[in-house]
Amino acid sequence: MSRSKIFGIGLAKTGTTTLNEALRILGYSAIDYPLGLRVMEEHDAATDIPIADSFELLDRRYPKSKFIYTVRERTDWLESSKTHWARLINSGRLTNDARAMLVKRLYGTVDFDAELFAEAYDRHEERVLTYFARRPADLLVIDICCGENGWETLCSFLGKEVPDCPFPHVNKTNNAFQYYLRKGVTNAIPNRAEIYMKKIRKKTRRIVARRQSR
């Protein structure tokens, strides 16, 4: 039987590269955007959209693995994705047939489209939460882009000690502040990670209740 792994199953621009670096700091052999699933035999962990696209298969292939679903506030995610996709197109990286097929399968389009991307985000979130609805211990939902308690949350899930160093790629632009500033909230800015986790927990309870009623 294959040994268990750690898989980052968030979509691009939800902190997948940051998660990969954090796993390396914790001592794991981690790869970001693996080209082919065979490479997983050589590593302890992997992140980015090839993993997000195939997490169910990886779960069957590597029993007792841990899954980390990185999330991000929707407005910030769409803005970051728009910029990222412009770079991908300008660099010609989306002309690769295999990569283009992967992107279209996950997002419904190769080019950036805010409406299709928003639908893809919801679709992937529903897919992840439905799959792990009865296995909450195997899934960590975390917003590391907001820079809140990254090490504590991640290390608690993995059973690791918190390292004596800053969490990698801490959000220098303070997106949480900028988001609520755009909304006109200038006092008592809420903890975005806490708000998002409440939303996730509520959605998971609905999924579990729906499955139990069948």
C-alpha cells in the first residue's frame, strides 16, 4: 500500500505556492504543480491545480492522506486570478495543450472570465466539501492569504510543532484591510478568516444534512 501524503487542493491564487513553501519548512518534500501523478511517489506533498483536479483519485491511491483546501475572499481571488491569467497568456504557458485542458476542465474556460471563474470557485468548493462531508478530520480549510494564524492552524492539523520563523509570504499588502476599506468599513475590520470559516462550516452542515436525508 502506498504511504500517505499531504495534498493542497485549493485553486490557483489561493495561496498554493505559500502552502508548498510552508510544508517544505516543516520538513516535507513538497512539489508545486507536479507534471503527472507518478511524480508523487517521490514526494511527501503536492499542491496546485493538478492536485485540485484529481484529489479523489489521489485519495484512493494514497489512503489516510491529509488534504488542505486553501480558500480566499472572492473579490481578492478574482482580481488576483485576472492578473495571473494575463501573465500566463503573455508568457504563452496556456498554449501547452495539457495545461490548457486542465485549466478548461477546472474553470470552464482557458481565458479569464470573471463570471465563469466565480462559478468554478463555487463548483470546486462544493465538490471538496461534499467529498469530505463525512471525513472532517482528513480536511483542513484554511485562508492563508489573509495572514492570520497560518502556522498554528497548519501545524495543529498536521501534528507538527510550530517552527521558530515567520509564516512564508505573509500578506504584505493587507488584503483584508483593503477589501473592507473598499466596502466602506473603516472601523472594527472583522477577522476575514473567521468569517470565511463560519461560512464553510455552515455549508458543510447543509451538505451533511442533505446526504443524511437521502
